[in-house]
Amino acid sequence: MRFHPNGPSIPDVLLERCDAGRVVFLCGAGVSVPSGMPNFVDLTQYVIEFFDPPVDSEIMAAFQPWLVDQSDQSAVKTPLDQIFNLLHLEYGKDEVNALVTKRLSESLETKDSGREHALIKRISSSQNGVPQIVTTNFDRLFEAEQKGKSLARHEPPAFPDLNFGSTIEGITYLHGRLVDIGSESHPYVLSSADFGRAYLSEGWATNFIRHLLEQYTVVLVGYQAEDPPIKYLLQGLNHDGQYDRSRLYAFDRGLPEDIEAKWRDRGVTAIAYSNHPDLWTSLEAWAGRADDPRGWRASIIAKSQQDPKNLTPHERGQVAHVLRTVQGARLFADTDPAPHPEWVCVMDASVRSANQCRSHGDNAEVFDPRAAYGLDDDLRDISEDERRQGVCNDNLLVWRNEDDNPHDFHRMGGRHLDGFETIPKRLGHLIAWVRKSIASPVLAWWAIRQNELHPRLLHEIDWQLEQEKGLHERARHTWRLILECHRDPRNRQWRGEWFDLKGRVDAEGWTSSTLREFSRAVMPRVSIRPPLGLGEAKPPSSTWENVRPSDLGQFAVQFLEMYDEDLEVPDEILPKVFGILQEQLIITSDLLADIQPASIQIPTCYPNREVNGRELITKGAEVITWFVRLFDRMAAKWPILANAYATTWPLTDRFFFRKLKLYAYSKVNVFHADHVAEGLLSLDQETFWDSDVIRELLFLLGDRWGEFSPESRAQLSERILAGPDQFSYWPDEEFSRLRDKLAAKYARYLELQDCELTAATHERLVEIIGNIPGWRDDWATSVVVEEGSHMGVVGTDETPDAILNLPINAVIPRAKEDLKWDFDSFTEKRPFTGLVKTNPRKALSALTIAGRADDYPVVFWSSLIEALPLDIRPRLRRAFLNRVARLPHAVIAQLRHPLGRWLRDHLAAVLEFDDDLGWAVYDHTVDGILSGGADATKSALGEVHQGGKVIPRSRRTFGYAVNGPVGMCAEALFHAVSGVKPEASSLIPDHIKSRVERLFTAPGEGADHAVSITTSKLNWLMYVDPIWTEERLIPMLAFGHPAAEPAWNGFLYSGRAPWTPLAEILKPLMLDLYPWIEGFSWERDFSSQAAQWLGVMRVFYSGVSSLSRSEMRSALRAMSDDTRSQFIFWLGRVGQQKENSWVNHVIPLIADDWPRERRYRTSASVKAWIGLLDDTGDAFPYVYEAVKRFLVPVETDEHPFYRFTQEISGERPITTRFPETTLDLVNIVTPLVLTRPPYELPQILTLIAETEPRLTSDPRYLRLIDLVERS
């Protein structure tokens, strides 16, 4: 949590322990510097200047580097405690220390001296408010301005014995307290000898700090990681990364990643801050909190009544910090007025960490939940791999380590009823707040986003719905649907009930039990998914009066999914199965009425009648088709029973039964025609003209028209010709026309089905149709056609028959007409392409004639360029080349891609055919492309999309170059040269080089593409034309050159390590390649490729082009962790190349060159080392000895030891071949505590025990087997 936007982020656990009086500040010189006290360097300088040792003395030689730049941590400097040791030896300890006393006793001139000490005393205090401070400073500023009772003082070596209950209250001077100037003794810990006694040989300081850490959390302030007190303290404690880092914290200035790296290996949790004023501003605010934790907490919770979007990230972080405690959550829940409902979006990490979303339209709103709800310490841009590994932002709505853990919830029997479970107190208070806030649509939106709500929360919401009488009806209705959705277990598990039921029926038959199971399986359920568009991440801002259901979620009713597999239903069980299915359809219809979907697709009752294409049936709706088939069987076998069922179906139900009843009316043996006619005539207008049942109505009328009485037919005809009432979406001025048109479609359809109308009705229909412009009878027949989907493979038809025998001047106009896609046959017609292949002369002539009219159809010119046969006669070839050479520049720009490809593939052959004409075509093509400007030089590759978002990619790469017209033109030039097979230093012809260099000046991205293509051939060019390469091309690889990015990308794309003469020139650049090369968003990551080249130069090259040990090590240090890991994999391939490669090449590089710093021993590198080791074969023990020092404990979701348990290429597993070495490896990389399953560890230990039983008593084995047995 941050007290201020630019302040340090202080861990929650530290703040909470401070509230409990369990934090002690250990203060260094940096605390006293603002009050005018010297730091250690200034104090040393003061003493040295007083004694004025000779310039060539050991003291001056040791101190000189400190005078140059105190902040330069990279310079080699003698530690200041050792310089004081030299001073003690030269001038005497008492005299030197007396001088220290004099300097520290000087009066302070700063106005606010002691301000920082006063703040720390307020923070680092017991629950009684008594300061409890440890300091390595000698000054007495902590004693200044002490109000009330004076503080206890503790001086070395008489420290309070914390193991025997002594209090730490007061000031503990760890290195001594400033004495008066006239004192005989000045007992300070200053020199290396003093530090050695205090922390090592006598160890009284070490013992005191060790006991302090056992009982308190210690915070270091006023130190740097390199300060002598810290060095000796941690050395004395033997403190490293294996210790609990939550017991020891340190404030330090700098970037978080730098500060954390400096302190991590010392076993200290670093808290970074940007500058000293920011630190003291935050500590001042912390002191205010420490004075009154409850009051501070209340002031923060008061902010929760504001919209969190109006607060800054650090202010939201403060509220989140308070909500992580029981007291804070209770205060939040009890606050009146209630906190703003959108605080649930802050608490839920999945909401505030979601990706930004946008609405639709030109002025689309963009909403970024991370900006609206994010906390100041949230992780940004969590990758998918990290998400899979469990990396996420802090979620305040889940159990936390600091929460209580009610034991009665964890029991195998006798559990509480759902909704009455005991829950951690903090979450209980947050549940109470959610319950009180259900009047806000925001909470409904949030609840819909959840995969599952806790039964206790569901019960609380249910209770609130009963109690809150004034709740808006839409809110009550929505919450009831949400509760129904979350309480249905089928929404939380795989819906395989149909397969389970089918299996039971196959095994047991249709018993009473399976019928009950069938009833449960076909029961519909409410399903609610998060909304689409803007609402996916942004909660609704409207009230219940104005909010739309789609703003809250996607409400749906899920039917049974049958997966295209029917159940066999015998006749004797059919009525029961049909009855159950009908009952569930009634429930489904009621649910649909509740959620009021905008539309629902119910399959037709006539799936094989008048269907164009394949009918699209949504998941679950196939049960309707099955129901219809069952009804057909019922109607055939038990027509009276079928009539009884269908009679109950309400025609007012617009979802299922309106359509089903009209279908049932079509059954001659179930319903008498008079009853059907009466039923149809009784339909209201909305039902009769419902477009969703148009097929069922018109098929019914057409099939049974002849059975109806003349009176019924006349009435039905009149009903149809009268037309529908005005639909809501019909404009008033169009109503009459649209009504008559729809009525005419219905009536004319019946006539076309041989349904006889009365003479008067027919005449009226003729009159209506006569008033409809452009009437066609297929309007009537198509009214019942069910349009489905069409599937097939789209192909092209290049048959030229349609234009083959036409006059030349008629070819292009007709080809344009035929250039269309025949949807029904999935065929795209390309007759002109066929003409190019069968009669290229006619095709060229047709385009020539069109060109005289200034018509240059790009599609046909593209066909000619790309499909022109290679075996045409020379005269035709020459005509083609001349015609291309005279195309207007604007046309060339449009044809840039097909012409670029053609030059790339054919320029060498054209030059061989006619050199002058070939270069004329080439130059004219390049002129045309360049005349089109930046747009004409763009690559054909577009943007890369992933998950609906554009992935940033650089276009200055070889991958884009080979798909760009300028890149293709550059490729053509090099193909023209390489065909000659030039020898070493035979030089590239000047007319080629001049054209290459011209392409370097192309507009837009064209120049980059030419550079990238050229540098991809850098090794070959260095061999053929070293002078031009060194003078013109290699300078582009300099990091400051404008073309450096495409130059390096092309060079690396080649995949070939630099040729030795080239490596000699490029070596300085290669050594500085990292991290520069890792800063580009290329479609391929070439960082590992460059690392492999450095490895080749180190391992296989000699002389000037080779790398020294220190150069290789420096390069490895500069690489990213991922690149170093990839380099390790490459070493594994080197080791497997030849016999003895492990010993001759890999082991020396690992042992001699690999950086030894601990920060390079990461989880990624450890996994890479294990991957290298599992392929070492017989060299495994030797390689492991080299790798061992670089391994650290790691946990992973992957299976790094899989190959250690398997036979590979017929060889026994590594574990059985080298059991003790494997045991040592596994022991080193396995943490002391496992939080994830150990995967292969049990199998490895089993193989070790079987292969080498004596190792089962080895301490390493015993530790690991204990971890396995506890997991």
C-alpha cells in the first residue's frame, strides 16, 4: 500500500504488524543525515582531513576512490570500516574515536533536526505507544524532544535479553552511544576489527539481532545494501534467500527491480522509493496511522462512498489494504451511506485486470478496467503462460492467508446446510455488504460474471430479497434468475447427462428409475453469461428503470443437448416419455417468457420439406425435432391420445406450442378438418400472421384445404386477403403496400398449391397483385422456404470457352461480365486466366486493344503476368516484355505485387533472353513502383490479430520484405548475379550494385525491405565483393544507423553464423548486441539466433574472430533470461553433435564462461539446465558437476524430469544409470516446501530406491520422500 502516489509500496503484513506493535526499526546513518549529521563517507573524510596522512600513504590510497564518486557502486573501493581500521592502527583507536565524538557533538544548524527521528519513534513503537528502536548511529537524536517519561537506553554489550521476556522498549544503540567530548573512553563500533568482534568472534550484536528477528519484524532504514553494518549483520546471521524474508525489510532508494535484486540474495525484502522526500512524506503519513490505527482506517473507508473510478490507483490501494483485514471489512459493510457498488470491481481481480473493451460504431466508447479500478501495485500485462501458472493480481473476494479458517467447513460428514456454512469473518462482512447492495445493477452484473457464487452469499441474497419490500421489480426478477442459475449444479459441470442416460437405458432399459433420470436430464436450466461488447468489462451505469438485460448479461435457456444421438423409445414406453418431454417443454417455455429473449430459433416441424441448404439447429433445440418425431409416432399409434396432448397446447405460446399445434393440426387422423378450420379462424391477428410459424400455417392450409367446407375456405380466404394489422416496425405510409404484398404472398402460395379460391376471392387477389410493381410468383413460393447453410470447397473455373472464339475486341468486356462467383456451385469463374494458358497471344492482344482505350484491368494483367506459359515463342515473349515496359507508371504501381513476384522468379531468364530489354523492363517496373510513393512499397502482409486485437509488429523485417514489391525487386537482382556462380572477390557488377543502392532510397518501408533482403546475403556478399560490402553494407549494422533494424533482421534471418572475415569486422558490434537486439517487436525472435552465433564464435572460432572468456561472459550477462535459457538449449545440441563434444566444448564454456552472479540463477534457466542434462547420456555426471553451481530450488507446472524416468532410444532412464547424481540434482532443485504436485519426483525416488537401495537412508532421499508423502 502507498500513502502517497509517489511513495514506496509498503507490504500489508508490515503495516498490520506495526499496528500490533510487533515492528522494530533498525536505523542507519541515512536517518540522521537530514538533521545535519555526516554519513559514513563524510565522517571518514572528516577524520582523514584532520590527521592529513601523506598522499602516498595506504590510508589515502584506500580512500581516494571514495572522493571521486560516492554513488559509483561499480568502482572497486576499500570498505570504510577497513579504512577506519587503518586509522586506528596509524593514529590510535582512542584518538580517532575521540575525533568522531567531536564531529558528532557539533551543534546542528538545520531547522528541523530530529524530525525524521520523531516520525520513526511514532511508527516503531509498542502498543502502549512507547518507542522501540534499534540504531547503529552514535548520535542521540532519538532522545531529543522526548515528551513525558524518558526512554530506556541500551548500550553494548548490555542489550535486553528478549528470550527471557525483557522488553525492547526504548533506544538500543547497537554500535555504541555518543559520549561527551571529555570522556576517557569512546567505545564505538567503527573499524573492521570492531565489527568482527560485535558480529563474529564475540557475536553479541548478532545474537541480539537474531533474537529480535525471532520475535519482531525488523525494518532497515537509512542503509544501503553495501553498508558495513548490513554486510556484517547478514554475514553474522548467515542470512540468505532460504530465510523468511517477511521478517526483515529494508527501505532503499532506486528502481524497484534494481533494489529488489540488491537485497533479495541477502534474504531481505526490499521496499524501493524514488527519492528521500517521498520516503519521509510516506513515513509521516504512516506515523499518523500508527498514532490512531482505528481512526486512520475509518478515514480510508470513508473514501469508499465515492465512485472508485474517481480515485487514484494508490487511493484505491489504500481501501483495498483496509479490506484485507476483518476490522476493515466490517467497517466497510457497516458504513452508512453504503459504499459505492462499483467497489466490487476493485475487489474482484478478474474484473479490474480484464482487457479493455469497446462499444460498436464510429464513435465507439473504449473502457479500460485497469485504469478505472486498478490498484497501484497491480501486475500489468500478465501473459497467458503466467496466468496458467497461477500468476494473478490480488483478489480480495477469496480466502487469504491472514483470514481465519473455520474448521467445521472441512469435514467429511455432518456438514452444514447450504447457505448456513461458517465462513471466514472478513468474507462474511463482504457478503453482508453485497447483500445490502443488491439494489444496484452493478452487483447483478458482477454476480453474472462469476462461475459460481458461494452458497452463503446465495442464501444472504435470497434473504434480502424477502426483506427488501421496496426493491424494484426488475431487480427482484433479475436476482431470482441469477439465484436460479447459480443454484443449478449443471451450470458448473460438464453436461454429459445425455450420454449417462443413454448408457443407463442401454444397460437397464426403461425402468421407473431411468424415467426419473430422463426427467432430470431433459429439465431446462437458466444460463447467464457475461455481456458482449462494452459490458464485458464495464458495469452498467443505469438504474433498474433504464438498464437493459443485455447490459447485465446474456440470458438464455439451455435445453438438453442430444449430440445427434437419439434414444430408442419402445412403443410401450412412448406415452410416458412423450409426456415427460412435453412437461419439460412447458417449463422451458415459461423460462423463456421470464428472460424474454430478443429472438429464439426453433427448428421447423418439416425438416425435409422446402429447405434450401442445411437447416441450422442451435444446441439443445434438436430436442424439438425429436419431440416432433415422437409426436408423429403418437399420432400414428394413439391418435386420440395425441389429440388429447395437442389440444392442451396453447396457441398463445410463441416459443414452441404455437408452431407445434399448427403442425399437429396437419394430422388427418388426429384432428378433424372442421375442428382445424375453426381453430385457425379463431386465431388472433398476431398469431395468424406470426412469421415464425408461416411454414407450419401454409403447409397446413395447403395440405388440408380440400378437406375444409366451402364456408371455411371462404372465411379463411377472406382472412388472408384482409391481411395483417400494422406491425410495429412498419411505417405508417408503407402500411397498405406491405399489408397487401404479404397477403398476396399467402393467397398466391395457396393457388400455386392447387388450392381453389372462390371466383370473387381470385379476382380480388388478381387486383391486389396488379397493384404490386414487379410481382413475381417466386415471391409466393419462397415464403415457405427454410434458408439453411451451404457448405463446400470454393474453387475456380478457368475454362476459356466463353471468350475463346470471340473477336479480340470483345474478349475483355465479356471476361469482365463472367468474372463472378457462382455461389450455388461454389465456383469462381476465371475464363481470362484459362485464355492466357491456352492462347496467350490472344490474351495479350486483347489487353493491348483495351490499353488503347486507356483501360488496363488489373485483374487481367495480373493473370497474364502470373499465368503466362514459360514455353511461349520468342516473338511473343518479346512482345510481352515490350508491352510491360510501356505500361503507365500508375498501372505498374497497381500491379506491383504480381510484377515484383515475376521479376524475382524470371529476371535472370529474361536477361539471358535479351539483356537490354530485360533491364528496360526491370527499371521501368522499379520506376513505376517508386512513383506510387510509400503506399506502393508496402508489404502485402497486413496487421497480425489475436483475440480481436492488433498485435504490434515491426514491418522493418525480412518476413515483410519478401512479401513487399521492393523486396522482391531486390531479390531479383541477387538472383541475376547468383546465376553466374561468381568466385571469391570476383565482385558484384556495378550495374547491379547501383540498382541495389537505388532501392535503399525507396520511399516508405521499401528501403527497409531492400536493406533486409541485401543483408540476408551478407556472408555471400562478403565472399564475392568484400570491399563494397565493408564500405556500403556493414556500416548499416551500426546501432545508430537509420537502417540498423532491417539490416540486423535480414542478417539474422539468414541463419548462418558470420563467415570468419566478416566475424572479425562485426565482433565489436556482436559483443554489444544485447540488450539492443531484444527491443524489437519482430514476427520472429532472433535474440537466441544471435546468442548462438556468439557461442559459435566462442567455441569454434580462433584468433581475432573468436571471443575471449570475459567477452562471452559479458554477453551472457547482457542477454535476457529467456535468451540465456535458449542458449542453454543450443549448448545441448552442440554437446550431442559429435563424440566428446560435451567434454571438449560444452563443459569448458559452462565452467569457465557462465556468469556466477546469483541473479542469473532463475527458474527459467534451471528448467533449461535440466533440459540440457536429460540429453547428456554417458556424460551426465561430468556435465552435472559443471552445471551444479547454477541450480537453485524452483517450482513449476511443467514436467522437467519426465525424460529422467523414461527409456530414450533404447537406453535405460538416466535415473537408473546414475541414481546418486540424479538424487543430488533433484534435491538441489526441489524447494524446502512444495505448493504444487511433485509430478515425476515420486517415480524418480522409486527408481533410485530400486537401483541403489543404500540411498534410501541418504538425508537427501529422506527429505524428498517426506515431501512426496506429505503432498
